[in-house]
Amino acid sequence: MSVDASGLAGVGEVTWPDNCAPNGATAVYSVPDVPVIGSDYSRQIHLGIRAAAGAQGRITYGATATGGPDGTLTAPEDSFETDFTLASGPDLSLAPVADVEHAQPGGTETIPFALTNKGNESAHGVTVKMTASYGVDFLNKYDACTYTRTGGDEYAPMTDATCTFDQVLAPGDSFELPAPLQLAMARHALNDRLDISVDPADGATDLASRDNYAALQIGTDTTNNTAVLAVN
């Protein structure tokens, strides 16, 4: 597999990983086994790019593999490409949260919450928004949050929490809620969810918003559950 980064000359510097043989602006990778796209698929090449201020660039890819009816599979040069634009600012990253299974009706669940600023500028405050479905409620209420109840007519009621924390997160700093996030499970809780999103509170644009959101599924044991299902 080959990577040609010559188009970045003068605007960016590439850091090559250990599984490649670089030669100037190009490099050849040897990947022993490339899995099919599916549950076992993982990315094969990880490039580090340090770009000059205001730079824009493009990396193109080509690959050759052993296999197929002719003995060789080839993806020609420029078959794939990655565009990038240099930016500066905070990058809030919400740590992944595992789904909850076998929650107990009438019980409580403690939900991990971990947030890190992976950007190169400080976030001057953090906005956290959470939505709990019908069978879930926020057990501990934070002073920095406003709680509202929505729905109830055509849709099941939900509880929204909008929170603004004035803590400054410098690059690399982490943030935790004032107390662990605890949810109260109603007696009618069944298949519920908690949505969490985070953003810089000062109006700054987050550099990579793809990790600013988590949707947590909460499954409840049916024993002693008082949920009533109806079909109209």
C-alpha cells in the first residue's frame, strides 16, 4: 500500500507510523492482512499531520493486495483521498459511555461522565445538555442546570437538562460534573435512553464535534416492572 503526500510540500509535515518505509514525501506500507468491512474491520494506516498556519491540503491513496481471481487486487493512485483544513480552537471530547443492561425498576443507576479538551485553545465554559426518556429521571439536580419536562400529549414525556458550567478547560484539561450523574429508574421503566451533548459555552466552534454526543441505551429487567403496553 502506498501513500503520496507530495501535495503537502510547503504546507504540511507528515509523521509516518512504524509499519511503513518512507522515502521523501511518499511511503510504502506492508499490511499482512486486511479484514473485510464489518465487525472486525479496523483502520490500517494512521498518519500524523502537522500543517502550517492557514494551510489546506489533500492526501491521495493507492493500494495493491494479493488475492482475487487474477492474483492481484489493485486500487490505483488517487482512488481515495482525504482533505484537511487547519483550524484552531477547543475540541471537547466526551468519553464513550457503555449501555446499561438489567437496570432495576425503582432503582438507581450511576452514569460515568468524562470530558476532555483535546484542542489547542481553552474552552471558556462548558454547556452540557441531557435528555432522559419517560422511564428515567435525574436523581441529583445540579445548580448550574435548568430542568424542563416536555411531551406528554402525542409523545411520552421526557426530561431535559440544560447546564452551563463556567470552568475554563485549557488544552488537555478534563471536566467532571459536580457530583456523579445518577438516574432514578421509574417502576414503569422498560427500554429507555439518555442523550448527552457537550459544547464550548463561550460561542467558540468545536474543532471536531463528532465526539460531542453520546446516546446511552438503558435496558430494564421486566421482573416487578409496571410498564403497560398498548397498541392503537
